[in-house]
Amino acid sequence: MNKTVLVLVETVDDYLPLLEQAGYRLIRAPTAQLRADAIKHRGAEIDAVLTRGPLGLSATEIAALPKLQIICVIGAGYEQVDLAAAAARSITVTNGAGANATAVADHAMAMLLALLRDIPRADASTRQGEWRRVISPSVSGKRLGVLGLGAVGLAIAKRASQGFDMPISYHGRTHRADVPYTWYATAQQLAEAVDILVVATPGGAATRHLVDAQVIAALGAEGYLVNIARASVVDTQALVTALQQGQLAGAALDVFDEEPTVPPALKALSNTLLTPHVAGQSPEAARDTVSLVLRNLQAFFAGEPVLTPVHA
């Protein structure tokens, strides 16, 4: 395959040879400077771009790539890709919907368990020679709310319901007749009905601050929030205020507004659990992600429908 792919991502390097073995030429540009240089000096060569949601691809960059035909986004989110600019050029956009759902769901459950059972502090105190036997809430039987019932949300719901006997409710744009879970028409109604709210919906303008002060208040002082989706979905300041004032029991966050910067207020709180946007990262997820990219590229350049199209 005599095509050139500009690779902006930095998390799937071990599996990029899958693309090279299929005949694609790769221009690797995982930093802002390398990205700018590649687009400026080699833009005329580039047929495809491999990016991820937060990295995106701007209208200006698209305009600087005259041969660009397809943009492949790893992960489900594509919030920083200018879909309108792509559509104006009839450039196909795909995402990685479902490719890392297993890893993300595993991480969400790990964070949920660690948060409620206070595992990090128990481990730290034990290592310091203390013997603090703090009583922590049980997880089994808690009411779980899933905000966004896509591939990741479904995988989380399955683990929670089958593994921990948790009643499952969800909020999405529409009711799904194919799942045995309870649907709520708004995020606030969902929060009022559950003990734990897991954010699993894509980012972007449509979901910005969907979890606002009112939703957090509805979750309540004994409620917990887990976000493995996009930081933009949650009003961070409202979350910090609720945690500081005891209006929410705790929060586990894998995503932040200005990554890699984490707000000092979140780090200072004892009722937060923080990880560096790693929910979707595992060797298996990286392999499956690149394999999906390859299948989309192969289908596209063969004149066949892509597997996971994104529409403006």
C-alpha cells in the first residue's frame, strides 16, 4: 500500500509496525513541534492522519494537507477533529469505538473499588507501619448509574451487574430496548436514583458540563463519581467545591481539563483517586486499536465502506 500516514498519537508505538507491514509509510510526529514540522514540510505527501480525540486535527491543518483522504481517530472520542472542515473536503473520519472498551471498563471498576474501599490510603498507611482498619463502604449491591451506554458503558454495566449485583441505570440520548437497565431522561434524574455515577459519554460541545453542580448535588453527600471519559463532561470547579464541602463522598478521575496538569485542589483532597488518563491503555487495547485503524485504512483505500465511520 503506497500511502503515507501522519501519526500524531504517542500511545500505540509498539503496534505501529502492523501498519508498516501492510505497506504504509509512517511519519511519526508525537510532539507539537514534530507535528508542525511534518505538516509544514511534508504535508503534500500525507494521505491519512492517525490521531486521538484530545489531539484532534484542526481546519488549518486539514487545509495544509492537500492529499488527505482519511482521518483515523483512536478511541471513541473525536472532539478536537474539525468534522466540518473534513466534510467540506469529503475526507472520511473514523474512530476506534469499542477497541479499548475492555481496558477502560476494567479500569473504571478498579477505580470504583479502590475509591469506595479506600485502597490507596490503606496501602500507604500499611507501608508506613500503621494499622488503620478504617471501615469502608461495600460495593456489592450499590446502585450504579452509567452516563453514556456505548461500548464502554455497556462493558462497565456488565461487570457491575454480573460481578457485584449492582442495579444498573443509565442516561443516553435515547432509551435502548435491547438492555435490561433503567433509563432516565436526564443526567440529574439518573444521579438522583443512584449511589455511584460513572461518566462514559463522549466529550465535545454537546456534553460539556453535563455533570454540573445540580447533577452533583443530586448524587448527594453519600454519592461517588467516576470519570473515565472526558474531563469536559464534568464541571471541575463544581466537583471540587462539592468534595471540599462534604456534598459528595468521593471522586475517581482518569481525565483532566488541562492534561497533564492536575488541579492542586483535586490533589489536596483525601476523597479523590487520580490516575493519568490510562484507562484505555493496555497492550491488548493498543493492539486492537491499531488493528482497527488498519482495517479502516484497508477498506477505505480498497473503495469499501469503513468499519467505524464518524459523521459530521
